[in-house]
Amino acid sequence: MGNVYLITGASSDVGCALIERLYAEGDLFIAQGAGDLSGLAAVCKAHPGAVRTYDVDLTSEKALEAFICDVKATCPAPTHFVHLPALRVVNAKFKNFDEARFELDLSVQVRSAVALCKAFLPAMAKAKKGRVLFMLTSYLLGLPPKNTAAYIMAKSALSGLAKSLAADYASFGVTVNCVAPSMMETKFLADTSDLIVQASAEANPMGRNARPADVVPAMAFLLGEEAGFITGVTLPITGGSAL
């Protein structure tokens, strides 16, 4: 058996590209998505038996608990955990802050990360080897855009969790890192105005927004053997827009 990758948000554009990038014979990918797993069809077809898909609503505590129990009962212990999910960004003035939606995003991004780390990091620590990687945002670097308070708060909490886990698990050979891309052109931007997307591209020193192909290689590096002495870092992937 090779590596065992637990990837939440695996049905996203980045998740599918990451599986394709990481795959080696003997690896197993435990791939979580919610509602629409069609994005994983191509990698499942390309690597028969290597990708085990789960449709799990991370806003449901019971669904998350059942997912964890099934993975523990039927899969080898994950050697890598990659946490990608988030609700789509909604640009809204703070006076219109949607507490209910914010609670959902906290469940998707933060509470699920806590539960999954509690479930699987002890086994990594026992094995004296493991990799954990969280998806953040360049919005945390410097001045964030206006009207993104809910998104910024959830990502900030995830950043704090990563730093704490890095400190707790470094002595066990488990690294915990983050990537912070600038605006990335994926289906995640479906609810974002085309004008905002275009303005972001024009403002970037490289004249375009990020793409999964820009981000996935950096993720693969932090998940690899060569990054064994790197932990607690957030790697900006921004084309120079955040220095």
C-alpha cells in the first residue's frame, strides 16, 4: 500500500487536479464531496479502484461522524489529510451579515477540520509521519477586500488551527501547512461578479488570476517527502499580488 490521502472538497477543480498530480500506483484517495461528485468521474475512471468517493454534507454533525466512522472501519489510516472545502464567497456589506450562512461555513471549513484532525492525526503521530494541508486565501495577507467578513473570519480560524496543530505535532513528524492562493478561476467563483473577477485579473502583476495548475504543484510539494522540515507555514500563491 502506498500513501492514503484523505481529501475533503475533493470534487472541486483543485481537488480533482490534486488527485491527478499526486497519484502513484498503490495510493488510495478517500475523496469527499457534497451533493455533486461528477467532477471526480474522470479521476475515478483514470485510476480504477484508487479513488473511493463519499458524498458527505459537512454541515451535518451526524453525517460527518458517520463518514469518520466508515473511513476508520473500512480504509487504511490516512497518511495525508488535505482540507479544501468552503462555501462560495458572498460579497455583502457587514450590516447585512448573514449569521446563519456564516455558521454553515464554519461547519464546512473549521468544525469539520477539527473533527477530522481529532480522528486521524493521532494515528499519524503514532506512525511518526504525516502531512496535513489546509486551503486558505491571499485575502488573509495584508488588507482584505471589502465585504468579505464571513469568509475572512472562517479562513482566519482555519489558519489558527493549522498553526496550533503544527506546534503540537512537529515532534511526531507530522507537518501542518497551508496554501493561500489569490483569486483562482474555478467553479468556486460561480456566485462572484464577472466584474470582480476581471478586476482581480487586471490588478494582478501577471495580468491574470490564478489557476489550479498554478496552485496544485505547490500543494504537492508541501505534501511530499522533501517538505518534511517545513511546518506551520502559509505559502502565498499570488502572482505577486500579495508580497
